[in-house]
Amino acid sequence: MSRHRDARTESALARRLDALNEARELGEGRLDDAALQQAYGVLERATSRRSLSADHTVVGFFGATGSGKSSLFNAVAATDAARMAVRRPTTSEPLAMVWQPDGSAPLLDWLEVAERREGGPVPCLRDDGGGLVLLDLPDFDSVQRANRETAERLAGQVDVLVWVVDPQKYADAAIHNEFIRPFSAHAAVTLVVLNQVDRLAASEVKPVLESLSSILDRDGLGKVSVLAVSAVTGDGVDELRRRVAAVVKAKAAQSARLAADVAVAAGHLGAAAGTGRAAGIHQQDRKALAAGLADAVHVETVVSAVRTSYRLEAVKRTGWPVTRWMARFRKDPLRRLGLRREGASEVNRTSLPPADAAGQARLDSALRDFADAASDGAAGPWRASIRAAARSNREALPDALDQAVASADLKANARAWWWPVFSLIQWLALLVAVGGLVWLGVLAALGYFQLPVPQAPRVEGWPLPTLMVAAGVVVGLFLAVTSRFLAAAGARGRAAAARRRLREGVAGAAESLVLEPTEAELARYRRFQEALDAAR
């Protein structure tokens, strides 16, 4: 059963490590380097520790100068090795006592502990639960910088932390704030020992223990029990040995230590990232962005040109033939903007004027409003990265929008079905009017030369040639006026269709250059949050 439990624990730890690594990678370039580097350090240490002996539990004795740490180490290990390893009143190099040394050398090499001793039989310390490495370490408040660095480094590597304090300095704020409190998340692998209780009166021991427990509670270690021991008299030493033996037998310290490291690193990443959830991109944001970009790229100018071009083309094709030629002197606005295709030719650029300061401001405003809406609710670093993603293609956007306008099918060369019908009738009416004029002209010429003038047919008393002229002119003018009304209605429809196609093109450019990068960053943020939650 224990083997299955260990396998489940390792599997859970592996998932949390993977989640922390994913969160770290996703946070690259977004979060503070210190938090990312700490997470990387935890992952590196976890990889190294898990590749080394899993049969050995590393227990480190940490304490301030004068706490009797080395004396307690000797008492627990039933040896005087710690005194043999020093030449000064304080420990300057770490010392390891190893039980079951087979396989421990790579682990001690990784810990950079050169001084090693093999431990002998010790009552209460070992119950054949596995290998044990006890470390006597330099004082963490040593005046020697190298000693402090060694203690701090090994505090981040050992499996179990044993904090040794004494009755004189147990409440020292520097000890708690600088050394013990930063490991508040490691309560599961922490033992706190009040050494030198032999220096206290029997009535003083309990109040000091209660005071120390209260301080530890403020440090975040309220669930850690405090052992009262005396390395001199041996009081409490057997109990400390049993506690260490129980940890070794459980074989869970390594995973618990690494899990606590992961939780701390994830907490720091979370603090660097801040709290909150990004609002994301909603349909109204898409529409507002497309409308803002359309305004910046002069879509309405193009729509107006489509409307005018349609009406001009309608006049050219359906106006009164006598006057329609004058429309040819009016330049087609679509041609002026470079948006009228000839045959199968493709238009890649328009002749729209480049965006002036006001146009650039409208474009920037549209991007800013969109970025603000999408990043709303996100914390500082990720809010900034989402906003940056929305503007990542800002320089390429004007050209892409111009191409979107240029490539939109404005149906500039499409003809209305009624144009040829009206044109045919117009020409027939003109032909009738001209025929009547010619007829009247012939009659007038015959009269002028005093030749016999035949009687023109009459309809209801009106000469037929006169009726032909009148009918041709009236029909032509009527059709010309009617075509203008029809052209106005058709122009509105053509303009509405052009507006729709132009906005679709603008929306397509916005999709690839603004929406997709923003959505990718939002997805990255969501994956970061999910990975962070999984790592905690």
C-alpha cells in the first residue's frame, strides 16, 4: 500500500512540476525575472534531487551562533564528529553523517558536502526505514559571508529542516524574519527544537515553549510542534531521534519538500502576475474595432464614391442621348481613387490619401479601446502584454487596411438590368424624333423650292411628323428623369453592398493583425492561470 501511495505522490509532484514549468515558460517576457528565475531554480533542484538517491532522506540542522546546534547534532548522531570537524567555535564546513552510505555519494556531491562520516547504530534513530543523511551546517547568522551562503544554499536543498534555537535568542526577529519565516510553506518537513533547556528552571520551560510556538504561529508554522531538548543532559534527544526516524521511514520528505518548493515558487509567480481574469474579446468589441478601423481608413469616402460612380454611370447609359455625352466630362470618383478594375486586373493599392494626424488618432483610438476592453480585469503585467499584443502589428495595419479596401469587390463594372432597356428605348425615341424632324425638313424644303408638298398624315388632327418629334423628345426626357430616380435608388443599394464588403475586408484585416494576436495572448494568459492553479 505504501508503495502505491508513494507512486501516487510522485505522480502528483511530477504534474505540479510540469505545471510550474509551463507557467514559467508562459510567463517569459511578461513577468518579473526574479520570480521566473526562482521557479527555474526550483525546477532545476527538483530535477537534480529526483535523479539522485530516493532511499536517503537528508536532514539538515540549522541554527544561529550559540544555539548548540553542533552539540545537538552530536547527541542525536551519538558521535563527536561535529567537534572533530571544526577548528573554531563555530561550524565552517558542512558535515554529513550517513547511514546506509551505498548510493549516497552522488547525493552528497550535489549537496557539495565534502566531509562525510558513516553513522553507527543509534537507539531510536533508525528503524530500517531507509538511508539517512544528517547534516551539521554553518551558522546561518555567521559573520562569515561564505558560511551564511552555505547555510542558505543547503536550506534550499535538504529534505527536512531542523531549526535549532536556544532560550536566549529564540525570539530574535532577525532569525525569524530572515531565515525561518521564508520557509513557512515547508511545515510538513520542518522540526523546531528548543535546545539548552537545561539552562532554564523547570517552571520556565513551558512558558518559553508557549512563547516560541506563538512566534512560530505568526511565522506561518503554527502546526509545527516544538521539542524541548538538551544536548548536555540528553533530555528530549530520544524523542527528536524518533521524529527523524519517523520521517525517514515514511519516505515522503523528499516529495513533500519539493511540493512545498513548487508551492512557494508558484506563489511568487502568482504575486508577480497579480490576480484577476481578463474580460476577453466579445462580439461588441469586434464590431467596435471594425467600425473604428473602417472610419480611420475612409470607408465612407469609398462608399460615397461608389454611390456617385453608380449614378454617373447610369446617366451615361440611360440619359437622354442628346445630353448624356456631357456626363463623360465628369471624372469617375472610383477611378480617381484607383478602385475601378478594368477586366481581370487586380487592384492592390488605392489612391486614398494617407492617414493624416486625425486619421492616425482614430486608428490608435480604435486599437486602444479594443485593447482596454479585452484586457479589462487582468493584472498589471498580463494586462500590459495583452494590450501590447493588440498593438503588435500597428505599423503594418494601415497598409493592410488599404489593401483590404483595394481588394473589396465593389461591383464597379456591374450594370443594372434596366440600363440596356432604358438605353434602347431612349435611342428608339431619339430615332423617332429625328425621323419626324427629317420628315418635317423634307416638307419644308419642298415648300421652299415651291414644289408640290404632299399632305402629311394626321392623327387626331396633328401632323404625324410633328407627333413623332414631340413623342420622341417627351419620351426621352421622361426616361431621363425616371432613370435618375432609379439610379438614386440603385446607388443607395450599391453603396450599402459596398459598405458591407468593405467592412468585411476591414474586419478580415483586423482579424489577422489585431484579433488573432490578442486572442493568442489571452489564451496564453488563461493557460498560465490554469498551470499556476495546477502547480499550487
